[in-house]
Amino acid sequence: MTYAELHRLYHLPFFELIEQSRAVHQAHWPEREVQLCTLLSIKTGGCSEDCSYCAQSARYSSGVKAEKLMEKADILARAHAARDSGSTRFCMGAAWRGVRLGTDRFEKVIDIVKDVSQLGMEVCVTLGELGPLEAAALKEAGVTAYNHNLDTSPEHYPNIVTTHTFQDRLNTIRHAQDAGLSVCCGGILGLGETIDDRLHLLEILSGFNPQPESVPINSLMPMPGTPLAENGGVDVFDLVRMIAVARIAIPRAKVRLSAGRTRLSREAQALAMFAGANSIFYGDKLLTAANPAVAEDQRLLRDLGLLPQEPNPALAAPPACAERPCSPAMAEAP
């Protein structure tokens, strides 16, 4: 969708916007299902990047200690526990700038993925920058989706990250898509961006060809020691508007209510799901931030009459749309 179209939608009267997003949601996701995802940090802290929101950066005194890559047995134990608690997608995140084929750490990740992929869940990883060879190797090992958020608009991005460019992120997404991986790609609200920045982010996401399979909408969890530690919270209605517009702009995507859920009431989460969110991170921790407890989430879904979505390990990446060209930003990527 164009910026003008997104701007018009975002500024509709609130209930009119929700009516439209709900209609789109019902047309594409009529089953009353929510995807339950568990996110595990398999390598925490010590990252060389300077993302202003991230407690895992080695550049900030955030209190997060650098750790080595977890042992495979420990990761598998957590994956089994996630599956047994109802998760259908297991996401593994590593605080690295990126990975390269042939390195010891990448080969260890490939070995871990092969075993996790045998558990009947969808497998997602987020490892930083990818080249085409790394993306192909992850696909062959059993990865279902690759997570690589854009964070914010291209215009605001240099205020948040300087150690890699917005185009670097687009290149990684292109490599993942070319390898046949589904892409999980969204952004973070509360980074000091404007509404226009948020809409420009959605403009780029909706212009991906193919569009993302999942779109996480994160709200900043200010971390002590980071440059954004004093940023205020995101208004609930602003968050719901973004979810509603994302649902309309990217109708076949799972729109994930991600970081920041601890700050939302049950009623606010219900409103977000009514507006179009149909995926949540599920478990006791989301990388370095707290996440609502499993029992609490299960009770919320029961009270709303929603069902956990069944896993689909064989999930195919969305097909490219021949009549819809890539966005200009994506066209620059090799």
C-alpha cells in the first residue's frame, strides 16, 4: 500500500478503522486461531552492534552479561518444554551481527536446527545478517522462517542504529526470501519515531514481494543502560491502530503482538486481537524482557474463545506476486 493509503486508514475514526481491519481479518483468518510462539535467546549479550534499544549490545552498561552459545541439549530441553506447553513455533535468537557459512558457530546452529525441526514445530531463527549461502543452508536444515525486523522507517533508522544500514537489513530479507524462507519482519514502536515513520515502515513491509509471512509489532521495553532507557510507553490506541493498519495492508500475514505485552491489560490485548493480531510470544521470557505467564495467556485465550493454531512445519514461503513489483527499497537489494 502507498503512504497516502496508509495515512488515510490510520487517521480514520477509531471504530471505523477497527471495523475495516476486523473485516479483513475475518476474510483471511476466520478460524479464531492464535499462533503461540516461544522465543529463546540461545546466545545472549556481547553483541557488537549499537542498536539503541537493545540491552544485549556490548556498548552499553545494561547489566546483561555476555554468554556463550547454549549447549544443544539445553536448547532441545527448552524446545520440548515449549511444545509441551502448546507452542507451535520455536524461535531461536542469537546476539550476533550476523553469521557466515563454514564458521564453527554457524555449523553449531545448523546442527541445533536439524534436531529442533524434528519436534513437529515450526522453526524460526534470528541470527543477524545473512548472505545467500547462509540462507540456503538454514532452509535445508529445516528453518521455517527467518526473523529480521526493520525496526523503524528508513528516515528514522540512523537515529537508532549506526553499525549497519537499513539497506543491510533489506539485503538479508531478500536473501532469506530468495532461499525460500518465510520472512518474519516488523518493527518497534516507541523509538522516538513519528506517526509518519510508522506508516513509512508499513509502506515498505506491505511492498515486499512476497509480503512477510509474519509481522511482529513490538512496543519498546526501555532497558536500563541503553540510550532509550528513558523513553515513555506507547499509547494503547496508537498500538491498536498500527495493528489494524498492518492487518489491512498485509492481510495474509500473522500479525504478532510482541514485546511490550506485559504492559497491556487483558482488555487491551483483547482489543489488539480483535483489530487483527493473531500471534503472540508465549512463555516466561522474551529475550531479555519479561513475558506474560503461560497460564495467564491460556486463560485469556479461553476467555476470548480463541484456539491455538496448529503447527505447520512444512509451511511454504508466501509466493511472490507477479503483478506487484518489489518496493523501491527492496529493488535495490541484490
